[in-house]
Amino acid sequence: MRKWLLLAILVFTLGGNLFAQLQYNWNDKSQQIYDAITSFRIPEARKWLEVEKKNSPTNLINPLLESYADFYQLFFNESVADYEKLYPQFEKRMQLFETGPKQSPYYIYCLGVTHLHKSLVAIRFDKNWDAALDFRKAYLHFKENKKLFPKFTQGDVYYGLMTTIIGTVPKGYAWMANVLGMSGKITDGNALVLKYINSKDEYSARSRNEALFVYPFLLMNFEGNQEKAFEFIESAPYDFKKNQYHSYMAANLYLNHQQSSKALKIVQEMEMTDAYMPLPFWQFEIGYAYINELKLDKAQKAFTEFVTTFKGNFYVKDSYERLSWIAYMQGDTKKAAAYRNNVLTQGNQITDADKLAFQNAKKGTWPHPTLLKARLLSDGGYQTQALAILAGKTTNDFATEADKTEFAYRLGRIYDLMGDADNAIRFYKSAIEKGENLTEYFAARAALQVGLLYEHKGSYSKAIEFFNTCINMKNHAFKNSLDQKAKSGIQRCLKQ
């Protein structure tokens, strides 16, 4: 009934010619607006969209582009006020798309994209059941569209992405995914996205920005190939100065893989004008880069700007924890305690980093200053300086089991990142032995890293053994993300 009511309103608004005029027309202006949105020039894109909607009121690509703009705004800025206003629009657009011409491949494509946008926003606002339902609907739409329109490659970006994600479902739960009509393999999904990137057909440029965004994440997080991911980033034709969407991807991956200086360089050299969507997350990235260099004053300024301007909840606890560390390392115990209280009261615990920050704050203890400094330097890619801080130390220099475990893990991690696999495995195994029953993540992460090292050596049975060791550890921080990476590793090894 709602669908027909909406249709009646549109017929009246458009002078009764709706049936003759409704179309999916991805034209040059559509591409221009899409490119602006997927560069985070969303305020600029919205202005163009208003003009285009007046000029081409029956072009259903316009509401699709609005869905894109709303999705990125909600996902990256997490404003509750924006959510209450914009989230219901996803459902209204889907009702509108259902009135469009079904002979076009964009009919199902628009429905699939909007369901996926709705799903990802729901995850951001902790509505996991709604997210799962829309994720399934999106996948089935892309799957059906691929069958009906095999030459319509624009859908391959999302279909490939979702195929990869579904491919990480553990074997014990694969039956459930199959019952729901979903199946996938990591290699198949990644290959589909890469094929689209390399294609030269009429659709090859239309979703290129998204393909270039997701592919390095697929390589890093699902294929477990850091070297391949960074080779792709550094060889593909990215414009990090003018495309903040791609800058976000690269800075995020560099920060999470011990290359803080590269991440900072990208952020500092980006074009910043009113055409771009304001994104407090840049200050979060800057704060991370500076604290990893132990440039504490600059890090404190950046994290403070992030927590005071960001309207969402993701990484708020993590940021306050780092502010507490800065004050702690500077000897200001009163300020450190105040920031720690904010860890307990602000933000949420959806991300693993925020969960860990909350758990650390509840314990009421502070990290060992030597281990903390070594960790931060190592996280930034400054392995020589990190190793120098730990030089001459043994486990006897640390009082608690958690600190002893972290000491072994930290040495393993530093040697790992320096390319010394034998020493890395030795210290990682020591961390597993010392910390397998602790709630800290050090033992589980050590097991994952040993698995990756054995996989790299071609010792696949040993790799699977340590991936399973990681998965079997319970009640530790970062369990979701570590388990996902370990499961991906097992699947890769089983294919060898």
C-alpha cells in the first residue's frame, strides 16, 4: 500500500507521465556526482544533485546517488541527529526503485546497493539484527543481478566484496549461510573485484572509486597479504590529495601496519576546502601518528580535537585511553585519571579497540611505562628505537604475569616486523605459554602471528595449528578481529 501511495504521489507531482518517463540513466552528470561523493566532496555533490533532480526528475539514479551521500555521511560521522533524519530515507528510496523499469540491470542493482548502505549504517549504530537482514537482501540482489545481467559488471564490486566476507564464515556455520542463500570464497570475491578494476567495458569507470577503496582492504584483511596490498596502493593511480575517500583507506592501512609517517604525510597533504565533508576522524589519525612517534603534545592536541568535535561513538574510548596515556607519561596523574574516567563513561564498546580501552580502565592499573613506549614506537614502525628501549631487560624486570607476557609478545612483534622470523617465533611462543589463560590479547595475537609466519614459510599444517590456537583462546580483547583473521588464514592454508 505504501509503495502504491508513493507512486500515486509521484504521478501527480510529475504531471501523470511517470510510467513513460521513469528510467535508470547513469549519465555523465551522474558520474560526476558519484566521483564527488566517493572523494568525500559530499557538500558539493549534494548541490549538484539538487540541480540534477530538477533537470531530470524521473532519473532513478539520482536517489541512488542520494543514498550514497547519506551512507557516507552517516557511516563516517555517526551523528545521531543525522541518523534520525536520514536513515528512514533508505527504505523510502527502495520503495521508489521498485517502481522503476525492471528490464534495466540498475533496477536490482539500486535495491542491492541501498540495502547494503542500510546494513552498514545499522552496524555503525549497533543495530546488528537489522544489519544482518539487509546484508542478506543485498547479497541476494547482487547474486540475482549477476545471473540475469552477466555483462553488467558494475555490480561486481559489491558482489565480490560480499562473496569474500561470506567466505570467512567458519565451516561449522557454512550450512546456515547456505540455507540463507549465501555462499562465497575469499579468492573468488577478491578476484571479481580485481577483474572489475582491470576491466575496460562501459561500466568500468562507474564504480571504480569504490573498487579501489575496497580492494586493498580485501587483500589485507581477508587474503592476509600485506605486501600485495601495499604494492597495489603504491602502484594504482590514486590521487590522495584530492580524493579523501582513498586517503582514508591508505592512511588507515598504513597506521595499522606500522607506517605512521606515511599515514601522516597523506593526511597533511590532502586538499582541505568547504567542498569536502568535515571529518573529525582525520584528527584521530593524526593523533595516532604522533603518539606513535612519542610526540605527546601534538598527539594530545589532535585527540582532544577529535573527541570534542566527533558526534559519534566509535573510537572515543580508545582516544580517551590514549589521552590518559599521554598524561600518564607526562607525569600528570590527575589528568590521566580524569581521562580514564571518560573511557568508562563516553563512547561505546562496539569496536575491539574501544572494548579493550574499557577493560583496561575497569582494571584500574596502568601499563608499564617501558612496555608502553616500546609498543607505541613499534606500532608506528620505529622498530630500532623500540628494541633499544627493551634492550637488557628480561621477564624478571616485570612484576605481573600480564607484563611478562607483553614483554615476550612485544619482542616477538618487533623481531617479526624487522624480518627476523626465527626470533619472532621464539618470543611469540613464549608469550603464548605465559598468557594463554589471561584476558589480555597478547597470547592470541602471538598465536595468529606465528600462524602467519608458518604460512609464509609454506608450513601450512603448523600454520593451521597456531591459527586454531588463536581461535580457541577465550575472553580476550580483539577476539572478533583476531578470530576473523585466523579463520581466513585457515581457509587459505587448506587450499594449498
